[in-house]
Amino acid sequence: MRRVGLASAVPRSPMRWLGSVLAYGYLGLVYAFIFLPVVALMLFSFQDGLVPVPPFHGPTLRWYAELFADERMMAALRNSVWVGLTSSAIATGLGFLAAYGLARYRPPAASVIRGVLIAPIAVSYLVIGLGLSIVANQLGVGRSLTLVVIGHVVINLPLAFAVVLSQMSPAQERLEKAARDLGASEVRVLALVTVPVLLPGLLAAFALSFTLSWDEFVIAFLLTRFDVTLPVEIWSSIRTGLDPETNAVGTLVFLLSVGLLAITLAVVSRLSRRRV
Amino acid sequence: MAAVGRTRPEGASTGRGWALAGPALAWTTAFFLAPMVFVLAYSLFRRVGGELVASLSFENYRRAFTEAAFRTALVNSLEVSVITVIASVLVAYPVAYLLAYRMPRRWGQVLLALAVLPFWTSYVVRSYSWLLVLAKEGVVNRTLMALGLVAEPITIANTRAATVIGFVHFFTMLMALTIYASLVQIPESYRKAARDLGASGWRTLVHVTLPLSLPGVVVGAFLTFVLAIGDYITPQILGGAQELLLPQAIMLQVQRSGDFPMAAALSAVLLLVIGLAYLASARRFGLGAR
């Protein structure tokens, strides 16, 4: 295998050398572009001053202290965790049942079921939020976090369903058949064979759903009024201008998401390795 | 998923599949399909003097395409989304190419993972981060002024440029992923054969690599277009309210005027544009790849 290697090759001609410099330089520029806002966000969360702009003074943990003392932010954080956990649990549960039903029983018109369940992916969150908002108005239901949970299940269900469905395999089906032949009831098969074997897929679906719900703004914005989720609270603090406390909360949200991602990847790959 | 019932469990199993899918179907029907029907119905209603009138009129659609404010929003949205798609492809393709072909596979994957790391900042926070960088007193202006390159801060925030920068930042990451996935699927022997037959590196790129990686470009471009044109957050935070994009116009109808029928009609227009984008690119999705 020939590698015109940036990493390995000793430049053989001036042209090639120039090419390598250009390539490295370009990658460096793009990565600087990609990381610039994140670095600015994190750095100025430690700003010892009232505005998160250069020159940098500090570091100080003052804004993190203010953040944790900020009752509105903390309430929004709790709301977001609650909405995320509830909507992800419902989406993963419903998605699992549907995927299981489709993969194992192959009902007639399965493609219709699949089409309907995947459909919300094609519609912008803004329009989904608008639709729910119109229906809630019609029914005279006030805006609330419960409505946000409902909306987040709508956007997460297609993904949870698709993730679980992609993890269904004939090998698992044979295991289930074996359990059934040995006299296990349907419920026992589901609880003792299907779910444990599918655990990595279920966890992945749950984590993906949680991340999306945790980050979702427009639906939450349209469907809440006083009790809001974290992105909505951050949104209202942005409207008052640049503020180091917003940097602090943004940094924390980023670290939490990356942490969650790392844990999920570790757990899923561990579980998959000892899987059938 | 296997399509045909090979080992269909005997007996009452036909209904069981539907029964298991039932709760999910019910949820999607009640909270997605029904609201979409309401959106379409509302788009035909009128709002007269603050009162909702259930009618069957295309007046909202006529206004969406003829009234200056709405038509400009639609045109702005189309322009910004197309510029975003083109700029993102131009930035991301060389990145994906270098990571796929000029680096050892392991390094390429590490760098790719690094490139998508900022994906995990919250979307609202990411737009705010760009505000830190682009604002009048922000990182870019302070740096330019400290270097003596400009005397007065340049205006980037609250312009279309800021929206496009925010979009390109986000979608370069996405596009690098889809293009990279396409590039690593091209068998190395193809490029080698082209070189052995005497094609220059450039010709190999244009006549072999580029056409074979087109599916990745089209998938990335489609996703970018759809997500960009439907996004409210980035234009609102970075672009500001001077030049409205379609999602901002929709939100304005809801928040400011409480005109749900007009918002519904504009939403239907948005969905129509997305549908057309799908039709335009769908034929190309399957090309090559395998």
C-alpha cells in the first residue's frame, strides 16, 4: 500500500514539500476555525471581569460559583434532566417494542409501520413544535414541561426505533427460539433473553435520545412558559448580551455532553464485546 | 432487516407485530401526524381582526409568495442555505480527503473524532460562542485592533456573514464525516490503476476520486441544506433581526402577531422546499458507494 504520507514521508522534492506544507497548513487553519468558538467559550468562563472578551484576566471561578447559586439556571438544569430522562425512556421503550415486533413477527405492511415511525425525521423541529402548539391551543392545554416531553419523544422515537432495529439479528432470534422451546413464556423470553442481548443497542438509543433532548431548543421554547429547560434559560440570558456566567454554563453543558458520550461509548463497546 | 417471514412463529403472530408496534404508532399518530394535519388545516384558515376563521382559502399562501416581508425571508433563506452548502463542501472536502488518504488510517480517525468534538456543545451555546468571537468587542475585533490591522471594529455580528459563518462551522463537521465515509470506501486499487495508467494526481482526483465520492457529498449537502433552512437559532442569535430568514419569519408570526394560520402556511412552504430538495438529491443517494 502506497502512502503519500504526510505523517511518514520524507519530502523528496520541493513540490512535494510545498504540498505537505499547504496540506498541514490547511488542516491547521480548519481545526483552528472549528475550535475557536469552543476555546473562547471555555477560556472566558474564567474571566475575572464583567465581559467575556479579550484581554483575558484571571482565572477565577467566580462565574461558576454564581452559576451554582443561580436558582433559575439550576431549576432549568433539573427540568432538562427530567425532560431528557423521561422522554428518552419513553422513546427507547416504544422504539424497542416496535422494532421487536417488526423484526420478529414481520407483520403485513411492515413498511407502512416503518414509514410512519421514521416520518418525523423529515420535518423541522420548528414545524413539529408549531403543530403541537396549535393542538394544545385547540384543546385548551396550557404550556408545560409535559408537552416538551411529548414533543421530545416525537423527535427521538424515529432514532431510537432505527438504532434498536439495526441491532436485531438472526442469532438473537435463534436464542429466543431456544428459550421458547425450553418452555419459557413470551414475557420471560423478552425479559431474560431479548433485552439483555440488545442492551448495547438500547443504551445507545437512550443516550442518543437524551443528548438530543438535552440540547433541543425550539420545541421547548414554543411549549413552555415559566418552567423552562436549560437551552431556553440560556437563550434568555443570551438576549441580555455577553455574560461570563453564560460561558460557565455553556462550558459545563459541553463537558457533561462529552462525558456522557465517553461513558456511553465505553459501556456500549464493553457490552458488545461479550455479546452473542 | 430481513424482509421475508422465514421463521414466522406459528399462530396468532400476524397481529402481534402490529400490537407491539401499536404504542409507538399511536404516539406518532397522536403527537406528530395529527398536529401536522392541524398545521395544514390552519394554513388554509384566516385570521381576521384577531379572530380565527375556519375557512378554505389560499390567501396565506398567496401572501407568503407575494408579500415583500415573506418573500424576502424565503429568498434570504434559500440564498443563505445554498451559500452554506457550497462553502461547507469547499471547506470540508479537502479536510476529508487529507484525513482519508494522506494520513495513516488511525490518525485520520482520531483527527476526524476531534473535528466533530464541538458537535457536543449545545447548539444554542455554540451560536453564543460565535457571538463571543464575532461581536463588536469580540475576539476577532480585539485581535485585529491590537495588531493595528483595523482602526474601528468591523461589523460581523448581526449580519448575514455571521449566520453563514455559524452554519459553515457546524456543517463542515457534518460534511467532513459523510465525505470521509465515502472516500474510505473507494478501493485503493482504483486510484492506483489511474496512476499506473499515467494519470496525474490531479486527473485522478477529478476523474476517479471525485465522482466516486459524490454520494457522500450529496448526502452531506442534502442534510446541510435541510438542517440549515429549518434552523431558527443560528440566524436569530448571529444574524440578528435585520435580515429575517424563513424560520424567523415563522416564529415572528407565532410570538409577535399570534397569527398561527400564517405561521402554518409559511411552515408548509418550508416543508415544500425541503421536499423538493429531497426529490432533487434522492436519485443521487444510491450512486456508487457499493
